[in-house]
Amino acid sequence: MTECAVRAEGITKIFNQGRPNEVCALTDVDLAIEPGEFVSLIGPSGCGKSTLLRVIASLTEPTEGQISVYGKTAEQARLDRDYGMAFQHSGLFDWRSVSRNIELPLELMGWSKDKRQKRAGEMLELVKLGQFANHHPAELSGGMRQRVAIARALSFNPSLLLMDEPFGALDEMTREHMQTELLRIWSETGTTVVFVTHSIPESVYLSTRVVVMSARPGRISTEIPVDLGGRNADTRESPGFFAKITEVREALRAVEGAE
């Protein structure tokens, strides 16, 4: 049997437990993600989407429950660099060139200079920015910086890519272009993706499955499979696309109505 890319079992996360400012962010979350899936997490603001992503990444520990990443503990997966991360802000270093930003995790992993440079070049070609290797982040548009951030996150060939609203700060047209580019990269690399978003159309366009979370304390309310075939410009105008948007919107309304 193929090992799950991510398995969450009974995840509860309480911040400041036992204190007057205690907050229960997640409660009894169960989730299984298969290798190669593109799963989006969506829900009301403050529902724990980003917290769940951080638990998967072993950047915060669950109060209860267990997380495994390709059969390993989340901590071991982090130590083994089984995942890459991309956030809303690219987090690039202005004093490093585009190429050297991509090389950074490889440098920390002890890769040789020649090997780092070769891999950075490959990743820049993947995100269609090969001619910008020697530019600096300040010379790039917001969408280009996010493509560099994705290239950096994928530079060491992780099995899992965790993304926390990476396109949230972009204008609508750039955002749609980046969504299409991300799907191309996902298709070419075969990486499993877990993607946090507040946008219903974005979740539907990108995903093989949309996971709808309740308001805090976050828990999984509904899981909606999305089978729209290969996405392209016509997908956004198709009846199936609008039907899935309606399905996700109604699931979110049901969550709000239950509070």
C-alpha cells in the first residue's frame, strides 16, 4: 500500500494552554493526503488553516494527536528536508541575486558551488526566469518574486510543498497567471501540494480536493473532490468550474450557519 504523503490523526492545537489567554486553534482534525495530490485548505479567517500547515511542517507541535509525512514523524520529515515551504511574502534576501537566493537552502545543506549553481539554473528554467539569474529581488515584479520563492522551495526536490496564501498579495491577473504556472510546475515535478487560501475560485482551479474547515476551533467540515481535467483558460468559464465554486461556497455557508 502506498504511504500517505500526509496523515493527521486527532490533531488538536491549544495555544497558551491553562492560561487566561488560552486559544484552541484546532480540534480533532483527521486528514489523509495521497502522494501527488493538490489539496487546498479553505475556511473562515482564524479557523486554523495556517496552524495546521505549521503542524504538518513541524514548526509547531500539536497539543494532541499525531502527524506523519510519508510515514515519518513531522519532525523527522523536517530534519530530512522532505518538504519545502512558500508563504504570502516571498522572503527573498535583497542582497543576494535571484540565483543565489535559490541556492541558499542548498548551501545550508552543504552542496558544492558547482552543483548549487547548476540546480539553481535548472529551477530558474522551470519557473521561466532563466534570464533573471543575476538580477536582485527588488528588480522583479511581485509575481516574479513568488516564482523565485517557489523555485527555492523546490530546489532540493522535496516530496511535499506547503504553501500559505502565496498569491494573496498579487493583483488578480498576476494571481491567475501564477495559478496556471503553479499547476504546470506541479504537473512537471509530481510534488504533493498543500495550499492555504481564502479564495474559493483559487481553491477550485488549483486543487484535486478542497478541504473546508470550520470557524475556530478549526476542524474539517467537508472534503470536496475536484475533477476538472487539465486546467486552461477555458476552465474558468466552464459550467463544471462554476458548479464546484458553488459547492465550496455552500459548504462554507453551512459552516458559518452552524456557528
